[in-house]
Amino acid sequence: LRLEEFWELDANWSVLGGGSCAFGENKTGLNNHTLLSGGDLLIRYRPPNSPNRRAIHLQLEWMNRSKQEPNTVLNENGLYTEAVVTWNREWDTGLRWELLEGSEKEPSDSGWKVDRIRTAGQVTWHPSHFSRLRLQVGNDQPRSAEDSIWSVMLGLEVLVGAHSSHDY
């Protein structure tokens, strides 16, 4: 289930808020279920008359997992916040911060047993309206580990095929 509401505050500012949930059986035992629920908020500043198409968006999301296990119920929470600045038609940059609250009772996946903090930064180049090249550097810091985990990703996205025209 997904519910959301969009508000256009004025020509430059808009807000999108939403909530989601999913419920279903899990395979940890007979009649055990999992409930996922969460909420999100997107605040966007995008002046329609900006010659460089500059924009800023701030996004926040929180999620909870309530999972029945034999003789217990596990509750884990996670949240993230992300800010992306679009400088012009070709470039944008962003920062992201995540927190995952683990559960010591988690029997099946040791990655869910500890809290962890993740951060990432990205720069994206849009050589055309139909493609983008993104470089992202991330850091994952599980609270139980002495050393953090670094990652570097380079992604290429290309859109092909027929699609409808745009107003811009």
C-alpha cells in the first residue's frame, strides 16, 4: 500500500509526502508474518525560469521492519536523508546519510545484527537528455567493525526506444 500527497507551495517550491506498508508471510515458521512500514518526505526547490535549470532537493525516508520469528518479534528501523544540487543541465552532486538499527536477536543474517552508518557522495554528468554517467563514493561503518568499508561505483545509464515528448 502506498499513499502520497503533493503540494505545490509556489512556483519554486514543492513538497511530496508519503507513507508505505507491506504485509506478508515470511518463511521463519508456520503463520509467521513481516510488516514493513515507512514514511518519506521530498522538498524541492526548482525555479521554472532558471536559465541553468538549477534545483535543490532534500529527501528523507524512514522504514520499520517488524518480523515474527519463532518465539519472538524482531523490530529494525532504518532512515536516510539525501540532498542533491543540480547545477545546470549537465551536472549535479549529492550527499547521502543512512542509519540502520539492527537487532541482536536476528538469527539468519549477521549483517542485520548491528547498527551501521553509511555515507555517500556522488557527482553525475548528463551528456544528453537520454544518458548519464555517475561516480559515487560510499562509506559503510558497522558499529561492530574496527574498519569502515569503502566503495567506489561508476554507473552509465542510457535510455533507448520510443517515448513521449516533453514540454521542455
